[in-house]
Amino acid sequence: MQTILGSTGQIGEELARELFRNYTKDIRLVSRNPRKVNESDALFPADLTDPAAADAAVAGSDIVYFTVGLPMVSQIWEEQFPLILSNVINACAVHQAKLVFFDNTYMYPKTSDLQSEGSSFVTKGRKTAVRAQMARMMLDAMKQKRIEAVICRAPEFYGPGKTQGITNSLIFNAIRKNKLLRVPVADDVKRSLIFSVDASRATALIGNTPDAYMRTWHLPCDDNRLTYRELIELSMRIWGRKLEYKVVKLWEFRLSSLRNPRIRELMELLPRYKRDNLFSSDEFKKRFPDFRVTPIEEGITLIKNEER
């Protein structure tokens, strides 16, 4: 059996579809309020901050995928994320289940240097510190050989369905609603984006490749890294209409953050939008040369086609 912890988000749902299509029909979906993705899915409601609940959620699993999400609130992250991951690592050790940890890039330096699997962690900001702590927990568990595990790391998502992220929120959701597009910080720096469906497909592939474990993988992105200006120009061609946008400067975000707690929680992430964000997935592409990465033009077209 393969188990997805945090199954109700976009990554978890797409992961369930991909596992069902290509790897197994024996799938357990775990969250506080799980919902079936495939008809045969087994649902397991659980609060993973409870060690006993985490143990029960993992029991009987061959492979466990950690795609747990929490509200973008620093205090919740600090209180719950390390606790949940510790419970899951312990449960996987007890039940000898493999663990596939879905990670992000918050802990990487906010510079224009090319990001690789060996990039250092710079813990500036509360959420950044939590994600670095979790990654180190995984690396320590692997180094100590407590569990057989792998880290799958992705940059910012864009994509269909419930895909979340700044680009989806400020660009594609605004296009759907015929609103003014808002570009964070700068429109002339290049950004690495990963199509959310590709992220889930690649995670399933890694999880079901025995020799891929005990290391970190960067998940595959289109190497055609666009600036926001180029992304919007491409979107105008795909939608066939003029799209207006405004660049929201850091000082404007800071001003808004004084009265808007949601923006306040985003502030530590925004400096990465001042410079090129260059994420390398070369190692994955060498190891899995047959994996088809969705070109960004095709990905945006798929987002547009959801409107029908």
C-alpha cells in the first residue's frame, strides 16, 4: 500500500491520480478530512500532530508520501510542522515504510546563483527556518539510516485546479477574474516555475524507483525561465487579449502588511522576487531522460482550458 499524508492539496490529489494510473490501486489518503480521488482509495482521517494517529496512518504502508500543508502562519508552522514530521519519521521507522518528503526551496539563499541539490541553507525568516529544520530532520534520519527516505524539492508551482502560489494567485487567477494582474517586486527577473502536475508525476516516479532513495532530488522544470513580463506577454497570446498589470514594489507590500496579516506572513518570501530565481533539475533529467516536462506555453494553455 502507498499512503499520501496531506492528500487534499493539489500535489496530494495529483499524486493520487498518478499512483493509480501507473503504480498501484492500493492507496490510502490521509488528512483531517480526506476525500477520495480514485474510487478505490481508502480514507483515513488523522491529526498527525498526535503520535498515535501518525503511527496508525502509516501502519501497513510500503511507501509514505509527505505532502502535508499548513496555513501560511509562522506560529502554526513552528508549532506543528516539526512535530508532524517527527511523528511521521518515527512511524516510518517502526513500520519499515519508505518516506518520500515533498519539499520546497524556502531555505535556499535569495540570490541569483543557480540552485542545485547541494545548495546551502540560509535561515532568514521564521518559515524559512522551519523548512530548513524539516529538511535537516530528513537528512539526519537518512544519515543515521533510521528510515529509507528521499527528498523531492520543487520551486514555486503554477498550474491547474487548486494549485497555490504567488504566480497563480496574482497572475492566472486575476486573468480568470478579468482583474488587474499584479507582479510581485519586479517584472524583469527570470523565475523558475514547476507545473504542479509534473511535480506530482515526478514525485510518484521517484517514490517507485528503489535506487532513487537516500538523497535529494530537484523536481523537473522547463528550463525556459521567463520574466513576469515575458510570462504575461505569452499569456496574452494564449488568451488572445490585452492583459494589464502593475508591479507591486516591496515598499508597497510592507505598507499593506501593516494592516493585512496575510501579506505580513508573505513578507519574508518576497525578497526572492528581486533577483533571478534559477532552479536546476539537471540531475533528475539525466536519471529520468524519458520524463516529459510540460513546456510553460503548454502549461499555461492547460490553465486557460479550465475555463471551458
